[in-house]
Amino acid sequence: MLEISASYVDSLAPNAAAIKNGQGLVKKNSFVQLNRSEAGELLFGQCSGSGKSNYECSVDFVIPEKPTFRCTCPSRQFPCKHGLGLLYAYTDGLSFEVAPIPEDIISKREKAEKRVENKAQKENSDEPPKPKKVNKTALKKKIASQLEGLDVLEKLILSLVRSGLGTIDSKMLKAIQEHVKQLGNYYLSGAQVELRRFALLLADQRDREASYTDAAEQLTRLHAFIKKGRAYLLSKLEDPELALDHTSTIEEWLGHAWQLTELKEFGLVTEQAELLQLAFYSYDDDARQEFVDVGYWLEAASGEIHRTVQYRPRKAAKHMREDDSFFEVAQVPSLYKYPGDMNARVRFEEMVPRAVTAADLANVSSKANGTYAEAVKRVKNQLKNPLGDKSPVMLLHAAKVGATESGQFALIDEAGGQLVLEDAAALPQGTVSLLPYLNDTQLKDCCVLVMFEHRMDQGRLVAQPLTIIKGENITRLLY
């Protein structure tokens, strides 16, 4: 029998409205027929709608990690509310009558199997795969344009440094915004985002001192990118193959969008991985002009904390599937890892969910870092890279989470070492204020997922708690 949960169905939905509408069909008893195949891998049925005829919908789990949705409704949303409703009806325990698999689904399965067969034959063929064709002439022109764009950006940065941030007025801000637009013409989309972020910091009137501190740090990042980007592009021009750099984040800063085939080619893929999501949040990024969905996951075998990132452009957000919290273990056939240091971005196209067990939670505890001195050293090494992630996340063990003599909350390790907890500017909401609402048992001998942040104006490192794991309980503070 098919085993799925409501949270798994939620993860398949394109957005929150689709979840609500799918569940609404079940509550309204809109399904006039509910069937399943004898083996249980296919759910199908009929749902009443606004048309004269009932909509015929099905969800096929013949490939468990990649369910196939089909429906006769005219909706452009995928999966539609009828397919989701069918799954919610199943998870709610409604009765599904066993029935023969419809002929049209058998036919579609055969065609899909043929496509998979042909693909497998190509992959297993003795003939070497044809190398991907690269238009080297066009690529060299692009690199030349990027180098020119770096020169333009450098002139702007040097001008701002000579004048001083305090002299920047509305006229200069407008000029910076014009440079933001220009960088797109030079194929420097990564730098374009970071320059827009710099302009937004200067335009922020809420806390001028903090804004100038962050703006100065942003200038440092842009200057480092110019130096590293120029050196990299010049060396790339000398490479006959014009190969991509798969060991650092420089390609992403230059605006390259990694394809899964490229990551696989460089060996940045792990087969048969298991992931447990420990935290999730979404926010609206003004610099990117996109909604961003971020999840932090523990890879069971390695103990590494990875992150999934989905960007949804504001103009197209309503047409895109919105990521959400996931409360089960994701069994992933192929886990693709993007170039980077701590918390490298990962991506997977298929997965099979399973319930979290006591063994999974024991594994979380075993992977937590128990010595803060080592953790802080690793974080500081990460922060030394000007183009690296400035908000690294780690899983730490705490003998206790409690208040210090100054009244601040801190993680305290077995040796008595302390790590002060404060809310980070990088996150959309605070969590430290929620700690007093947890009981003492939860805050002793526990694991805490924290995000680090360097307070440049104060010269110190702080951490914000995202999730607390104690025994069989996972308490997410961020939502």
C-alpha cells in the first residue's frame, strides 16, 4: 500500500492557495469517485467542477520518487487542486475502491517507459557521449564584455571611496542605480544584485550608523569581487577550453546559472542521500527583486548542513511552486551540490519521503559540534572569504541554553564555554525572545541549529538559534 503523509502532499503543492483549495475539495465532498489500483501505486477518480462533466484526475506513483499528476481540468497550475485533493483524500483515510487501471494511463505509462529505455540505452552505450558544444567565439566576447563591466564598476567604487559615504546624496544614489542597470548589459548579474544591495543600504534611513557600517562592508565585497573576477576572467581567456570554475563561488558572482548536467560532469553529485530539514524560511529580497525560499538540511551520512534555495521573481511568483517546511526524511536518488564552502547550496529533482525515526534524531545529536572554539574557528575562516556566505549555519550541542550574568541568552558547552545568542540581521524575524517560553528540559543537553553573524561595528560574533532538537522533539523557532 502507498504510504504518504499530508506534509508530503503539502510539499508537492505549487503554493499555499493550492493546498487550501485541494483540502477544500475533500471537505466539500467534491470527489464523486475514488479509486486505486490493485497494487496501490495509482490513485485516480472523478471530481465535480464548474464544467458539465466531472474532471478525471490521477496521481501515478509507478516511480515513487517522481509521482505523475494527470487531470482533464483546464488549470495551468501544476499540480492542480484536483490532483492534490485526491492525495489529501487518501491521507485523510477516505475509502478508495480497487479498480482496473484506465487504458489511457496504461498507454501513457508505456510511452514514458519507452522514453526512459531510450535514455538508458544512450547512457549505457559504448560510444562516448558527444561533448557539449561551446560557442567559444561568443563566450570570449561575453568575457570581454564582463571585463569591461568590471572596469566601469571599479571606477564607480573608487569614486565613492574617495568622496566618502557621507557625501552620497539623492543625485549620487540615482547614478548608482543607473550603474546597476548597466551591469546587466555587461553580463554581470551577480554584481548587479550586490550593487543594488549597496544602494538600498545607503537609502535606508532607519539606522544611519548601522546602514553605513553595512554599506562599507558591501563596498569591500564589491572591491574583492572586482579583483578576483578580473583575475579569473583573464586566466579563463588563456584556457583553450574556457572551462568553468567548479571549486568556488566566482561563477555565481559573475551570473552563471549552474545546470544539473554541469554539476554532474564535475562530480558534484551524491547518490542515494538522505536529508532531514532542520529549518525553513522565506523572505522578499529587494536587491534580487525576488522572493527567496531557504531550507537548511542535515545530510545523514556526512553530517553536513546544506541549504536549498529557490528564487521566485516577483512578477512570476504566483505562477511558481512555493517551497515550504518539510517534516519528514527526504530520500534523494541524486543530490546535486553547488560550488561553495559551508552550507553549500544543494538541489534535488526527485525524492521519496519517509517518517522520521528515533535513529534519525539520534544521528542528528551525533553530528552536532560540541566544542564552540572549533566551531567559531571554522566560522571565522568562512568569513575571511569576502565572496563567501556571510551567514553560516552550524549544528551545535549545548549542555545548557541559559542566561548569562549580563542577562543575555547563550549556549553553554560542557567545558563552560559560551556563545552569545542574538538575532541576526540576515533573518526576517527574531527568535531569541522565544526561548523563555520553552521549558528547562528542552534547553538542557540539546542540539541547536544556529546562524552566525559578525557584528563588524562591535568586532564580535553572535549566533541566532533557528531550531532546538531534544530527544524526539524538533522545535523550529523560525517560521
